[in-house]
Amino acid sequence: MAKGNTTPIAIAVIALGGGVWYYLSTQKDKTPVGLVVTNAIEGGTPMGLTTDGVKLTAGAVEGTWRADEDSLSVMSESAEKPLLVIYEDGTPVHAELITMSEWIPVQQSPTECEGDGASETTECHDAITKATNDLMEKWRTFAKAAGATEESIEAIFPTQEETTTQEAESIFGPMLSLQSHFVW
């Protein structure tokens, strides 16, 4: 009588195992390997050269990236949260999710430059210099991590030295004129 009671249990265990196997086999990532672009936002930003002379560029795209069959896919969320893709001689080799405003210069003046005559103040010039240097340093670090040589990074993203107020006025003065606000 004990043999008769184990048969339904064995069938239930096999059915449960088959159900678990089916569920796990259908949960594979079906994202294609490589880069799939649905919208190119920014592209062709040079980042330097590798020691082998390979040209590195970067571009922001909406889409998906999957390095190989064994890797997880990365997907952009929107035009404000796209993928930043690294290309080696035009071939995509890496992508990561970014926030666009942290990588591309914002087209508006810093808060220190708002108001009548504020664009001529030292605080405004210092804020613009700091924002520019911070962005350059972020790109320098990213390019170095991608494999660009120090010399090629310096050629594209030169290190800025601190300027005096007089030098800042001569550098940023024309940029902050009434006409330039249309560019910002």
C-alpha cells in the first residue's frame, strides 16, 4: 500500500521540476548582442587615442547595449538618461547609463551670473571656470578609463590653470556679452 501513495508524489515532483525548468529557460535575456540605437542624441565626441593608435570617441544614444551572450544588457531610459557609448575606430565597445546634464554642458548661465550686471562679476567668472574645469576633469577621467593615452587626452581636454580676475575678464568678457546670451 505504501507503493501506491508514492506515485502521485513522484509525479508532482517531476511536474514541479519541469515547471521550474520551463520558467527559468524562458527568462533568458533576449536583447541582441551589440548596440541597438533607437535615437542618436550626441555623437562623435573625440576622447583620444590608445597606445595602439586606435581612435576613441563617445556618443550618447537611446537604445540597448549588450557586450556578449553572457553579459547583462543595459538600456537607456530617455533622452535625459541615455547610454554613453565608447567607440574604438567607430566600433562600439562599451556603454553605460548616464544623466545627460552631468556630461553635456548645460546651455544656461550659472546662478552666479543671473541678474543685472552679474555676468561681469568675479563670482560669475569663477563659477563658469569651475563648471568648465569640473566637466573637463570628468571627461578626462572617462577617457583615461577607456584606454586613451595621457598625451591624447591632454590634446583634447587641456588642463586649465586657475586664472586671475583680470585674465578671467579678458577670457570670459566677450563670452558674457548681451549677444552671447543667445548662444547660452
